[in-house]
Amino acid sequence: MNTTVNLMAHLARPLDRPVRIAVAGAGARGSTYAEIAAGLGDRAEIVAVAEPRPHHRSVFVRRHGLPSSAVFAEWRDLVAAGRLADAVIIATQDADHVAAAVAFAEAGYDILLEKPMATDESDCERIVAAVDKAGVTMAVCHVLRYTPYTTAVKSLLDNGRIGELMAVQHREPVGFWHFAHSFVRGNWRRADESTFLLLSKSCHDLDWLAYLVGQPAMRVSSFGSLRHFRPQAAPAGAGTRCVSCAIEPDCPYSALRLYRAGLADAQANRPSAKTYFTRIVAPSMTSAELETALRDGPYGRCVYACDNDVVDHQVVNVEYANGVTASFTLTAFTPMESRHTALFGTHGEIRGDGRRLQVYDFDGERTEVIDTAPSDGRVSDADAHDGGDTGLITAFVDALWHGDPTMIRSGATESLASHRVVFAAERARLDARVVELPAR
């Protein structure tokens, strides 16, 4: 067996070989992260996988050329096999994160953990305690910290371009059909089976706000509910499945329209977000498989006849230790588009859409437009977060390869702090009160 090593064992000393990475969970996120890591040349290699679904497992194995001795059906089997890699990417279902993270930490792996860390605050704390006790390095997949756009915004703030930051308005437009796929029909539709919406979808955003403000949150309030995706909102004549619904042609949430469009894009070699989601419904991407899934599977259900219970819109207000206030809106009822942000300072304002920044200076009343996209305009087809996926994986691999933990922007401590804000916001929503966070 090849020797494995942890980042902290070779600080400031680069490795003389690629970082060896195992993957626990070869679904959409795990496969995307592995693909990016494998594309980093001689800095990283994928050496093992654990995935319970045979099709996903076999596709992953073929793609990365793994031997049978490095292929497992369950992440527990991977742990039990002994230390096979320097690091592990944990991209299992959210409810499995705590057990997996603790076990891999105790086995000595450095860890890249998909967000959310866990579905319970005490479990998040348990993960961090296990990581600290084992002396391993952990990063959380808060990909928004790693985009070129975020780097540009943070630089403007740190350099005082708009003076002292006073307030932030931030909006996550989930997108109407993305919400229907993931949070009405899909795996994150029920809090008891996954977790509440703010944690599953927008812990990214509250973490991002914390990164920009650079101060701990002190007080949180929140409001939101499930108003639309429920039986009471169903249009007259709606059926229980899209394939047999009389009003399906006129329904914006039609599963037939969404997934058939995704399949058509794939067949025409037009990579798209709809193709990404269609592959979840029909992994083999054949017309017959898709039609069977639409007829019999969960993704063919009417959005007004599902068993979902997570909110479809929510607002969160945060006050930070330095007096900065932030207002965050999460909503299903938008096109598929990037997040929108406005940052208000004493000397100016920044408005951004995930790519372009408009910087308005009070002195001279001028506006500068900054385009943060790559100069060649290209973003990897596998990268669905405006360069954040690539930025995250590159930073994690480079940190481990170079022996430089400062390359990781979303470490265990920072991520635990922002997760605590998310849990506080949900308590504030449920209890209809302002929640104060203790100083730590």
C-alpha cells in the first residue's frame, strides 16, 4: 500500500507526488468534485470510491480507472479497508455526514465535507471536535467563498473602496423549476428526511455573508413558510402526475417539459443545467428510462401532490458584532439566475450579480463596471457555481499538496460559526423571535 500523509505533517513542504483522494458518495456533487480534482494534472489522483448505487459506482470506476480493491458499496467499508488515501471527499446524503466525517477523521483522513456539515447543530460540533482531536484538516464545500467574483468583492471591501461597510442586501433566486426538482419532488423536500431549506440550500449564503463582513453574527431574525407547493394551491383540473394531467401543457412546473428538455440538450451535446438535473432522474439518459421515471418515479409527480414540507420562501436578518446588518432573501419564485447582492458603504456602493460588479463612488459620483468572468469567457461544463467548484477543489488540493492550510477559506472553525447562524435563523423563524448568538 502506498504511504499516506496529512497536510499538517508536511507544513510548507510540497509533496513529491499527487494528493491521493478517496470519494464517499459518487452522486452529482461527489462526481463533479472528483472530475475537477482529476483534471489538476499531477497534483491529484482519485484512488478509491464508496457508492451504494451500482450504476453511479460503475460509471465512476470506469471514469477513474479504479481497481476492484478500491471500490466499495458503503463508506463504512471504505473506512474499514484501512487508510487508502491522503484525503476523502464526503458527498453522501446530508444525514450521513456526521457519522462519516467522524469515522474518516478517526481513521486519519484529511476531509473535504459537502455542505451542510450536518443536519443538527450538536452534530456539527461533534464533527469539529473529532477533526480537532484527530489532528486532521477539514474544509467544507462552501463554494461561494472560492469564486473569482467573491475574490473581487472581498478585495474591494478590504481595500476600503466603498469606505466602511454598513449594510448588505443579498438574494438567492433558486429558480422555479430547480426548486420543483430538488425541494418539492426531490431529496430535500422534507425536513425529517433531509433538513430544513435554509440549511440545505442557503448555508452557502449565510456563510458567504460572514466571509464578506468578517465579523461574528450577534442577532438573527427570520420569517418564511410553505405557501404555494401544497394541495390547496393546485389549479383546477390538476392531476397527481404530469404524464396524465389535463393542464400539464400550461403548467410552469411540468416535469415533462423540464426533463425532456434536459434530455434533448444532452442528445444535442448542449450542456445545460436541465441536463444536470435530468441525469439525476434518468442516470443512463435514455428516452425509455426517462419516460419510465416520469410515469412511476418521484420526479414525475405533480408539485401540488407531493409530500414536501420545506418552506418555499424565507427572509433572514442578521446583525454582526461591528454593527453591520444584512438582509437575505431565499425564494423559489424566480428564473434560474445568479445571486444578487448590494453592499452599502460610507463612501460608495457595490451591486453584483455573481459575475459583474457595479461600483459606485460617492466622491465624483462615478460607476465602474468590473467583469469577474475568466478572460477567455470559459467556465468548466462540470462547474455549476460560477467557478466556485473549481476554486474550492483547486484550493483544497493545493493546500494539501503545498502543505499550506491558509489556502483553505472554509475551514472547520469558520464553517461551524456560519452553520450556527443558520440554525439560529431557523429557531427565530419557528419561534417568531429574535435569537441572540453567544460570543465565542
